[in-house]
Amino acid sequence: MESVYGIGSTFMVTLPLRPLKTAVDEPYEEQPLPLDRPTALVVDDDAAVRDLLSRWLTREGFHIRTAANGREGIRLARKLHPQVITLDVMMPDVDGWHVLSTLKTDPATADIPVVMMTIVEDRQHGYALGAADYLTKPIDREQLVQVLYRYTVPLKSNTILVVEDDDATREIMQRTLARQGWLVETAENGRLALKKIAQQLPTLIILDLMMPEMDGFEFIDRFRQNYSEHNIPIIVLTAKDLTPRERTLLRDSVKVVMQKGVYRHDDLLAEIRRLLAVARA
């Protein structure tokens, strides 16, 4: 600036020929999720908490994505479909209860386990809205890790064999399980299932009972004769009204029996996670 008394002032300003690039000019690109680690989405408005949980869980083998507010948490949950979400309750604008309700009423995210984390003790409200678990701050690292392990398993190390003769049901089941990160094999009947098992042992089997060529009862009998030492858990999904004798037979051979048309997908996924966690222990 130059100034002359009685005349005025001259201001010199230098402008760039081209506008400077800003961070907004470069759109943020989501990196592909790793296939060998479970992904956890941490939603918390406190940067220190996000950083701490990220460091803890990364050391435990998780791939971490974070969101600083509820809206971003919902967006990333829909985009990434992580294996588990940790969600703070007390956040400005959109609180954790609203986020949880939104996720659980959206078919695209309803099956993702959500672990609530808050200083407010309100477990019943969280469970009523569909929370998988509830932790009170300050968070204990060991407890957090144990809870998240309950809902996640190493992805590539677990193969689920779906034995189902109905094409539509088999396809839906395959998509649902694959979205959780599990490797999924399918077979149309018990005979084909035994062929696949001879080539590669699955970690868990989901079995229909009423199938052509070889039904579920015969499959279980042959499977136990040849592979009982491997302790591979079986979940039966059936539309059949089981007799007391059939229930007794299944009780000795399978871990869980669920009735088609009655069971909830969330309940099935929870049982799968539980059985895989036991198998891994």
C-alpha cells in the first residue's frame, strides 16, 4: 500500500492467473474394502474417541472406517455395509438413536450388528430399537474387543455350505451371507452337498430337510458317519412340521433348527456368528 497525504492511498493486490485447487476439487474416493479382515464402522462425534477406537481395533485385525456424525454414519453404512458398527448415542444434529432406527428400518442395513456406546445407561431402549449390544463409556478395551468378536469372524477362513433345493431361496441365502463377508458354497440336494464336502470341508452347514434325491435326514446320517470328528455345526431351516421322533434325531446331530417363514434373518445371522465364534475358539 502507498499513501500520500491529501491525495489518497493506492492498494496493490496480486491475483493468481488460475484459481487455486482446494480439497473440494478432488472428490473423496472410497477405497475398496479388504477381503481378509472384517470392517468396523466407528460413528462418534468425538475425534479423540474415533482415533482411540481406530487404533485399538486395527491392532485386533479390523479394518476401520469412521464417521464424525450421524448422517455420515448412515451414508457409510449403506455404501460399505461393514460387518459391525459402533455407534455413539450423544451426538449433535442426528443422535445415535435416530441413526440406529434408520439403519434397522432400511433393508439394506438392517442386518448389520450395531453396538451402542454411550455415557447414558439406557440398554432397554437400545435393544428395543434393534441394537446388537450396549457398552457404557468409558469403554474398556478388552470388553469392546470381545463384543465385536461376537459379531465378526475372519472372513476368508469361514466357508458356509447352503444345501437347499429351491433356487430362489438358495440364491437369496447366498447373497445374504456373502454380504456379511463369508465365503458361500451351495448345493441343490444332499448328494451334491456330500460331493462338495469331499472336496473342501465347510466351517458351517445350513441345511433344508425336504429335498429330492437325498433329503436332509439322510444327508445328516451320512455326513456324521464320515465327518463327525470335525465338529462342523449344522443349522436346519425347514418348513416341515417335525414329529417328536424327528426332533429327537435332529437334537443329537444339529445345533439349531429354525422354521421357514417364522425365523428372522437377524436371528439366523446371530446364530451363525455365535457358532463360528465357538468353532474358532
